[in-house]
Amino acid sequence: MMMWYVLASIGLLIIAALGVYAGKLLFQLQAQTKKQQAARAQRMETIFESIHTISRAMQQQQCNVSEGAIRICRLFAALPETTPVDYKAKFPAMHALFVEVSGFAILDDRKALSKKQRFAEDKAREIIEEQHESVVLRELPAIIQYCEERQPSLANSQILL
């Protein structure tokens, strides 16, 4: 009879210890989840701020439209959203320009081109920009407003480029 009490006590101690351990693991999981959510929110804020800044620079003609389109579309694609938004449909002019100019050589690949090839690419890019510039510039206020809706702190920012 005494043996049953000892075994039952040991069993209860083991169950209590496992409960404490499970609680500790649950607490750690909650802390990790909060940390990941904060990092995700910070990344989204940074990306929206970048899109907002590039859009403003494009409006003020401090950034050419093809470069801005490439950067903005890549930033939209990098957003860590839980429910993805179809930015191709939301901002079709920006996406159309991005598709047309994204095939041009950049960075080291551009440096590897001959002067004649670079000139030909620059000329082709200029023609594409001329075709899309007016509709892309008309779409910029909607992009800026979208960023400000997603990150209200941007609405009051005085970005002087």
C-alpha cells in the first residue's frame, strides 16, 4: 500500500514537472511569435517607406520612371504580407513598365556591354519610358496614398528629396 503512494507521488511529480516544462515552452513560443511579428511589421514599414520615397522622387523627377518602376515593383514583391495583394492589377501601368524594362542589363552585366550595346539599350529604354511615363506618373498619387494608408506615419512625413 505504501508503495502505491510512493509511485503515485512520483507520477504526480513527473506530471507536474512536464506541465511546468510545457508551460515554459509555450511561453517561449509566444515570445518568439511576438518577436517575428514585430520584425515583419518593421520590414513592412521600411518597404512602404521606401516605395513612398521612390514614388515622391519620381513625381519630382529626381528618379527616372523606369528605374523607379523596377525598384517599386521589386519592393511590392518583397512585402511579407499574410494575405498577398495583386499589385499587378492594383497598379497596372507601373507593372507594365516594369515588365518592359526589367530585361535590360544592369550593374556588372551592363558594364560588360559594349558602348554600342549600352547606347542601344539606353535608346530602347528611353522609348519605352516615353510610352509609359504619363500613365505611370498619373498612377503615382494612388501608390503614395496606398503607402500612407498602410503606414499612417508616412502621411505626415515631410520628405524633401
